Amino acid sequence: MLGDNVTVFVYDGGTVFPYHPDFGSRLWDQTGSCNEDHATNVAGILGGDGSMSNNYHVCYGTQVCWTGTENQWSGIAPHVNITSIGYAKVTNPDICNTNGGPPSVDYNDDKQFSQDYNIISTRHIDLATMSISSAVSGACCLGQYTPTSIAIDNITTGAIANQSLTIFEAVGNRDPTENFTTVDPPATAKNSISVGEIYSKDYSISDTSGFGPTSDGRIKPDIVAPGCYGETPNDYLITTGVNFNLNESNYETAPCGTSYATPLAAGIGSLMVEKWNQLHPNSPGLLPSTVKAILVHTALDLGSPGPSYKYGWGAINAKSAVELIDRNALQSSGHLINVANVSSGKEITFNFTSNTTDDVKATLVWDDPPAAPFAASTLVNQLNLTLIDPSGNHIEPYLLNSSQPNKPATTGNDTVNNVKVAVGNGIPGTWQAVVDGSRVFPNTSQYFTLIISNAVKRSISMSLTPQTVTGQNPVTINATISDNDTGTSLPVSGSVTFGDGNSGGSFSTPNCYTQNGSLVCLVNYTPNSQGNIPITANYTGDLVHAKLIIPNISNSNNNTNQSSTACKSNLATVEIIPVKALQSFTKTPNLIANFFAGKSIKVTNNSTNSHLSNYVTLQNVPDKYAVIHYSVTGQNVTTVAFEDRYGRPESNNNLNAFLQISHKKDTISSMRGIELGGDQILVGLASMGHNTTLANSAEINIPSGNARVMQKFRVPLNASADVEQVPEPVRNFLNGSLDLENLKTGNYLTHYYFLQTVPDNYARLCKGIMNQNVTTIAFEDEYGLNSSNGNLNVFLQISHDSTKVNSLTAVQLGGDNIEAFVNGVDEGSITKSIEIPMK
């Protein structure tokens, strides 16, 4: 893919230098503006062919120089045709020759852009790229929907020259001291693709990239792309340039800026157009909404799950975007990319099938009609998106709160943006995506693009050499972490910690560096004993890979007698944040989310003094138990679970600490807490310190012998999600070996949720048990009453290998006393929760 038969409109402060060999006959420029270095840089990133690379010398300052190889410094789409117009018109042509560019003129004329587009509209333009700034300030009009923004939306909807145009816009370079709402018009337009800037080295946000929200609360930028290429001269981007003193072409290092992220994104857009036209030669071209939907749908999610006002919908992913167009054409029935229209009050349902346990993702985008300038709300037509999974659960799109721009995305009804994305947990079966024309301008219909597919997975891998040390001679250990993503491969950074199973050897300080995008960490190891010593390594991710934990690696399959001192180290204090739910139980009520986010609570590992940081919301239900037993009405109870990482990187990543929070309207009334495993957990409320120790789980032995329990078949409450996920030894154990009796009523608990199965790294490190998993499930304690509150109360962690259950721990959050019977043997009462008073 080279951008063949694609024409891109480069709109800049001046025109592209027409004599640069990199463009040849592919460049058409409109006279009347100065040739400009900035415009030439932009065009080179987009579509220079690097024809002079093999005989040109480029220097950074006076110390570092490069000599290129053939076509080395080509752009993203080196065969595109480029149409260049500069908005800064000059009357004295000598100005162009003396300073190499036009006077310093900011773009703020909506009428001029419309007129310039009319000039080139007959040239069959496929898309446009604009790396321009406006004559605005924070007071007026950063973040505002200005007349220039309206001009962009008019063009994308076809209101000018009767043809729509996909437009990529630089979101603007903000002052690092500024905060949110720093988007530079016209990048505040609704229908263009506004591009923010990230560092190429680690995909972190640039200090100078503009941030949303817009003044009316919309998400901008739409996507981000590399626009700052490193911190050392060797990392700099080389692109086309001009020596205006000699009036000749050259190459030069491009500085950082959204100006350079934007043509990179537009170049990828050119490849998408080329691929689409190849596969659909007799069909209409891509709508602006379709190009944006593909880029949003395939973007690499950065930071917290979902969108943000810094990263937009994530980093542009060229390979995945083009592959989506390919896969759409290969569909034997139905489509991944759907274009349709809906009128007001109507809805369209798209049925589709998912055959995997990968997440399901739906992206809805439409080109919205222009609104009034500086409107408090710019959305004219409102479409709603709902995903419905095979179990009938309704999944709403991601949602950001513009009044709290730093907060992670939640889900809900978005009435602000014309881009909506909903993600559902991977349940095989028949799904539905419903597009509802909630409000469409009278007597019209709204075209939209809907993309439905399984979400793109990221993957990384670690190689560890050697994995086992024999003898007592010092050796060098090499851990290499690589990004294996099926789309754009990202450079890996972060850190690695090493261990030897508490064999007493010593490690030097790791020496870590980046090589060909991979993170390489070397450490010198001196054994303290002779024998086969297993080496472990754990990777702590950078911003992009932070959500990925690589298991410890060892080729030893034997049990080892290890001391519990291997299970103690320190973690930094981190803010409590929600993580993506393991199952689609419920969303976190605002009251509870604010309770955590406002740092009203600390959940602390007492052994390491580190705070538990990640929680999952399991359930939110009316507290009928409170009504029946305490005559308290109108109260809910929310159950959340924390990962207790035991204060070590070598966590089993399991849900261990469970809280039930009772609340009514805007008041949290009380809280109960229990802990299934790990170190002692303390709960403290704001400014009060640690005031309650959570009750630890009860260890329940697994007696030998044939099962002698009554056949009370255990019923999974989320069966459609769990049938293939509950490990077979656990399912057999629940159905044939275990009874949980409510001692007050004599009834047995029968309904359970499957929560999680993970490798039991804690058992391996601290108890020497290899190849063991731990499965967490939760039962409804119905108290023996028909009017149960339906809440999750009894939690079990079942340790097992591939064939049998080895041990069981259990805790109880509320309700009547519960007795556990395994193989007909009374194993005692399950540990009850501790009430944490709210003061």
C-alpha cells in the first residue's frame, strides 16, 4: 500500500516547495502564497518518496549527521497526489524569497477556507490534512466551536461543492502550563479527525499536545499519533525541507508538534482509501464518518480503559485499520463496516454472531450538521447506541465527564458526542447492536457508520535466558520483553524484577535498555547453593503495557520448599481506580465511585503498608435484608472486589478483598469487609488512619473419600458466560462434593457466580506448590427467605490443578451463619464479615 490513485489536499500557511524531487509530478500547488518550510515538512511526512535519500547528508546541529539510503526518508504514502494551497496570501513576492515563508499569519477566516476548497473541489480530492493554528487565545477561543469549525463541518457533510471530504486536523500545541480545554479551532469541529501528539518512544502524551474537552464537553482529540520522535538526535524524524537561502531542496529534522502527527495520520488515511477503492471499485468512496469510525474502532487504547480528553480514543493503528477493511470485504454474510441511515424516533437493529470469548466492540460515528457558532451544545442530531449480549444484558457506550476531565471513562447515555463506542465482555452467541434515532432534524434522516467486531487484542512476550541456573558460578540473566501486537507494534519500556525462588542468591542492579523496540534487561546473578535453581522475572509495564502482567517463567515442574520471606517487598501508594469488570455485573454507582475517587477510604496491606488500588464492581442491588431485619427502606448494597497483590510484583492477580457498601441516595451508611487470602488487610476511612482489620478467610480441608452429599445441583447464575469458563474440576466439586447450609433455615445455597480463574503464583512462591490455579466464585445467601436481597454474600476460593481440587478458603459478607460440608464431612462455620463503621 503506497497511496496510489489517492489525492490529498494539504492546507497550510503557505504552499509546498514545488521543486523538491520527492514530489515530482505528483504535486499541484495554487500560486498566490509563499512556498513554506512547514508545509513542505508536512507534505514529506504524508507523501514524500525519499528519492534523494541515498545521496543526501542531514545534520542535527553541528555534531550528529546521517547519510540516507535509497528511499529511506519517504513518507507514509509515497505515491499520493498532493494538492497544496496556502491560506496566507501575500502581495509582495519578494517576501517569499527573503525569509523562506509567508508572514506570521494565523488561520481564522472561515470564508477563505470555503473559497479555497471550491478552487480545488474539481480535482477529485480524497481527503485533506491541516496542520494550522488559529488567532485565538484561552479567553477566545480555545475549545470553542467557532465559524472556522462550522466551515469544516459544512465541508465534511457536503454542504460546500456538493461533496463530502474527510479532513485531518492538528489539535494544536498548547502551553505546557495550560491544562484541559486547549483544543485550537478549527480542530473543535465535530466531523473532522482531530489528531493529538504522542512520543514515539513510549506512546505517552506529549507535553505540548492540546487536550479536550471542547467548551461544550466533547472528546477531542479523536485520535493521537506520534509527532515527537524522541529525546536524542538519533530519534528525530527526517522529512523534506527547503534551503531558502539557496532556493534548493533538502531534508531536515522535524521538530515536535501536532503539525507532524497529523500528516502521519492522513497518510494512513490515504492507505485506507486506496485499500477501499481496490476492494470496491464500483462503490461510493469512504464517507468521513467511515474513515473516522475505522480509526477510532482500531485505535490502541492508551491510559485507562476507554476514551480520555488527552488521548481521545487512542493511538492510530495503521495495520489494524487497513486489515479491518480487508476483513470486511471477506465477510461471507453481514459486514463489519455498516453504513445506513435512520430518522427521528426510529431504530435499526444489527444482528451478529461472536464465536470467541474476545470482547465485542461496536463503534458508531455520524457526520453531524453544523451548529451555531459558540453554541453551548453543538450536537444537532442525536443517535444512541446499545449493545445487547446473548444473555440480554444491555451495554451502554463509554462516557466522560467534562467537569472532571481527569477521571476515567464510565458508561452511560452520551448526549454530547457524535462518536460512541460500546464494549461487551466476550460471550459467544448472537448479539445485537441497536442504533436509535433519538433526535434527528425534522423531515430528514441521518447517515451513520457502525462498525462491529471482536476487539483487537494486544500481546507481549518475555524470553528469559537462562531459566535455570546449575552450579555456583556467576551468570548473566537476560530478560527481553517484546510487543507482539497484531497491529502496530509499540516500543516497550518499564522495569523487570528478578528472583530465584528464595534460594539465597544475589542479583546486581538490572541494566535495562531498548533494542529494536524490545526492552532488554540484563542482571548478574551469583548463586548461593548448587543445584537446579529456577530463575523468575516479572515485568512492570509502561503506560501502554501497564494492563498486561507477564507470568513468572520457570521450567521447573517440581515442588520446591520455599520460605515465606520471598513474599515480602514494598509497593508504592497508588490511587484507587476501577478496572474493567471481569463479568458484566453492573456499573459502579456514582456515590461509590466518588467515595473511592475522593480518597475517602484506604485499603492497605498491613504486611507491606501498600494500598490496594484496583477494584471491580460485582453487584448493586436493593438491600431487602435491611428492610426485613432492620426496617431500613430505600437502601442499596454494592459489592466490590479488590486485587490483593500481597505487596509484591509476583501477585496472583486474584480478587481477594471484598467490600459490601450500604448506601441510600447520597449517603453511605455502613461497610462490611472480608478477605479471602494473602496478607492482613486494614481498612481506614478519611483522616482516621487504619481502624479495622478485615476478617480473614477460613481454610476448609478437602477430606478424602467418596462424595456423600445430597445431589443439589449448583446453578451458575451467569451460565451463558460460564459454561466454558468454570474449570472442570471446580464444576465437578461444586456439583458433587460441596454443601453450603444456612444454619438458620436448613436450606442449602445453590446459585453461584463464577468470577475468576488465575494462576496461583502466591502458592508457588510462598508454599512451593507448582502448576496450581485458584478459582473465585460467589454464592447468593438467600437467608432461607423468599424475599432475599439477591446479593452475593458467600465467597469461595478453590485451589486446584488440572484434575482435582486441593483446598478451599471461604468467607461470608452478610446474612445468616453458613456451614460448609465437603464429602459429607462438617468442616465448620464460614468466617463472617467485619462491620466497618462510617464516622
